[in-house]
Amino acid sequence: MFGARVFIVDDHPLIVDSLRQLIEPNFTVVGSAHDANELLCRVRDINPDVVLLDASLPEMSGFEAARRLKILMPAVRIIMVTMLTEAISVSEAFKAGVSGYVLKHSASDELREAIESVMTNKRYISRSIDPEVRESIEHTWVRPEGYTSDLTARKREILVLIADGRPTKDIAQALNISMKTVEFHKANITRKLGVHTTSDLIKFALAQGITSL
């Protein structure tokens, strides 16, 4: 495990240096890049075991970079290191081929564990991600008996905001409705979809593409 070769991608040099300092006692940093194009141009010659990839990069997002990188190097393990906590962002990352998802503010505590996990072909999701989001990612939505997706436009708006991790108060303010109205719509959505928890609602939204990424 000590010999894992790591390549770092972030458009902020200070973050690259910080990540390097975090992992060098245990892993070998073999290179870095400040955008996706530089990564894709250099990575095959360097042939790292793990790529630490920011989600928000200039010109090309980390999600698209991950997709292209997996085509170039199917065996490489990608860990997205980001500040994005929304369910759709986490889901999109794993759909793009990443093996791990670490929040930047948790990197000092979790990055070594994440690298060790992906090197043993295990998926890693930051412990700082909301438990309902983690559960919705780790367990995909299964169509329940009596399911229907016939939702009104207002209910779909609320479902999008729920999937984005917005609390009831924020949803009410965003849509200029009362918190009681939000809770009323949420109860009707869960009844109509045949689900019971917020994580089930997020799973459904992700499975059906009802998201705002």
C-alpha cells in the first residue's frame, strides 16, 4: 500500500501542495496538474495508481475529466476531492467512474483511508456527507409496488431541492411557500411514489434524472 503512486489535480496550487503534504508520508506523489487537459495529456506517460481530482476545474469539469480518464486508463482509481456535498454531485461522480469521494475539509482525516480503500477496490464516500445522501448512493432506488411518477410541476420542484440536500426552511424560501406547504407536498410525494424516507426520495430523484446538476 505504501507504494501507491498518486497524481493530484486542482486548479489552486496551494491545495495541490496541501494534498501533497497530507499524503507523502504514506504514498508517492508522481505529478500534478492544474486543469483537466493537462491531466489527460500527461497521465498515461506517468501511469499513476490513483488520481485525486477536483470536481470544479476550468474549461472541463472534474466529472467529464473522470469519464475521459477512465476511457484512457480503465484501471486507474479516481478519488474526487471537492467541496460539493449534494446527492446529485456524489452520484454523478460515481457514474463518471470515480472510486472515492472526499470532501476537502475532511481530507486531513480521510484521504489516507480513501486511498487505501480504493487501492483494495473498495468504494469510499466521505463520512462528512449527509447520512441520507450516503444511503441513497450506496443503495440504489428499487421500483416499489404501486409506483407512479405522475408528479405535478410543484412537486417536481420540491423533489429537486430535496435531492440537492436543501432543508425544509430553504425550500420554502426558494419557492416562496410556507414550511407546512413543503411538508404537505413532501408527504404527498412519498405516498405517491410508495417510498418512506428522505433517502428514498433522493434515490428516486437520482434514478429518474430529476436533478439540477
